Amino acid sequence: MNELSKKEQLYQLIHANPFIAQQDLAADLGLSRSAVAGHIASLIRERRLLGRAYVLPAPRDQRPVVCIGAANVDRKLRTIAALQAGTSNPATASEAYGGVARNIAENLARLQTPVALLTALGDDGAGRALQDHAQATGIDTRGSLALANTASGTYTAILDAEGELHVALADMALYDQLTPEFLASRAPQRAAAALTVADLNLPRDTVAALIASARADAAGAPLVLVAVSQPKMARLPHDLHGVRLLILNRAELETLAGRPLPTETDVRAACAEVQQRGARDVIVTCGSQGVFHTRAGQLVWLAAHQVKVVDVTGAGDAFSAAVCWSLVQEQDSADLTLACRRGLALAAVTVQSASTVAPLPDAGLLDNISDTDAAHDPGHAAPLYTNA
């Protein structure tokens, strides 16, 4: 392959992503850094490049939500009859695009919100399919990390006949490549964000770097962290100063607290501990029962919509996406109760669909949920839980 073709390939890579680093260009093209610099100098002399790209501040409603974390192929196995342990169960199988950060990004795109996804993709068929689907959906993935000789992430869920999750298996080691150094190389995209949403598939050091960045730039994009599983709660650092919002389920909060949380009083105390560690607010999802969220030193509980469940996969991600959408729409005046109402509405749509990300029945679904709808009824008490 001659030098001209290498230069043209380099030009195409820069055209696709003006913020790409020289190190990434060198890795993608199999060139040395000095060779890449030589080609760039040549393109500048030819005035095909006018210099390095910079991000100019855009109106807030035009700035994207930047989602950082997993983009997988999801495999769902659902039993036809009641699930029986220790034996073969007749089941149906399906595949879909998934990953917490990717699911949130697709929900936001369906809500007509500018969105970018920073993830890691293998060079296999699954990686190419994920990339193509994201582009077709309206998700900007130009800053994502492409890994050679690597399989893309997978998530396999075992559901019972009612669509409830019994166990899930995740192969997501490639996200360990989303290092603090990777984040630093994507600083221009991150600086342009209206909101940053990261899932805990990221390495602990990367999560800590995101929090430190948000803490250092109080005027920058607010940071929302979304938990993904109990084992990965260990990736959350102790110091949470800089976190605008932490979204997790009750089991994940129990793991973080190190003890069972069977009552509302227990949940309130655990949320207060998280806030003492620095997080501004906490949302605790409780599946079909509803959600808790912090507000002015108190804990608010909201009941979930009672609907016929087809498949719970993706409901939590839809909830998180609607909450993030509300934070972007309302900006500094965001009401977390209203945001959670919107989250519960989108989650209800999702569980009634067989799709991980459900088509919206009404483009104005979340707009139609008003402050009046979000009013909390103090007489509507949260349920008690058991750990059986």
C-alpha cells in the first residue's frame, strides 16, 4: 500500500473524527507517530486541513449528553413454562443491542436528544453491527475505542415465563480498556457535553477520574453515575464529591452500605451515608414497587406504574435515560421528583415491550408529565421489604 493511500486513509479518519489523537491515528493505520505528523503537515500545506479542531460552546439545548460505558450484544433466553433449576428448560432465544450506557444513549436519541457514546467495540461482526445501529439511531460513536483482535461485549439474561430476570452473565473485560488515559484523549467531546452519564462497567480508576474531573470543574457538565450490578459496586470510589446523581437499585445500595436495608428508614440512612461521601442526590430503584429519591435531606418514595410485564430487560436503563432527559430539560431548576415520574413512565412503556429499548408510543410522553403530576402524596407510604 503506497504512501498516498495511507495519507488518504488518515485524512478520512480525521474527517470522521476531527478530535482524534495522533496516537490513535498511528494505531489505526499501523504508522509511527512521526509518520502521522508528517502526513498531517503535508495535508496542512495542501490546505486540506486548516489546523487542529476545537470545540466551541454551543447553546445548551444543542449540546449532547455524553454516555460512557458498555455497548453489548444482549442475548435473552426466556423459559416457556415455570423455570426449574438444575435441569433443561424449554425456552425461546433472542438477540438485541444492549449495554447500560448504550441503552441510555438510544433512549435519549429516541427522545430527540443529541447524544454521544464513548465505549469500546471489538473488530468482530457484533462490533460492526453495534456501530451501524448506533449511527442509524442517531448516536454519535466517533469517539469510541476500536479494539483489534477483540470480541465485543456480551450480556446473557435468563428470564422466567413472566419476563422476570433470574440470572445474567456478562463478558465485558474489553471495557477495562476505557482507562483514564482514554478519557483524557476524548477531552474535547467531554467538554462539549450538557450532561455526562457513566455506568459502572468502567474501571474503578476511570470512574474516579470522571468524578475528579467533575469536582474540579463545577461549572462543567453534571455527572450522573448508573450502577450495573452488585459485584461492580466495588468500582465506586469512596469520595463522591462531584457526583450530581447516583442511580442504583436496592440490592446495589445494600452492597454499598454493607448491610440489609429492609425498611424505608434503612434506605434513608444508607442514602444519607452516600450523600455524606459527596454525592448530591441518590435514586434507589425497587423494580415493580417504585423508586426512592433524596430531596432536601428527606427521602421521597414514588410508586411504579402497574402494567402487564412482557420483559423487564432495559427498564432500569429507560428510567435512567428519562431522568437524565429531565435534568437536561430543566437544567439548574431540575425537580428530581418530576424526573423520577418521567423515568417511571418510560420504564412502564419499556416493560410492556419485548424490545430492550421500546419505541415511544408518543413523542411527547415525558413532556406531558407536569409538575402537578409529580406532586408527592406524603400519605402514600413506601412498602416494607424482606430479604427472603
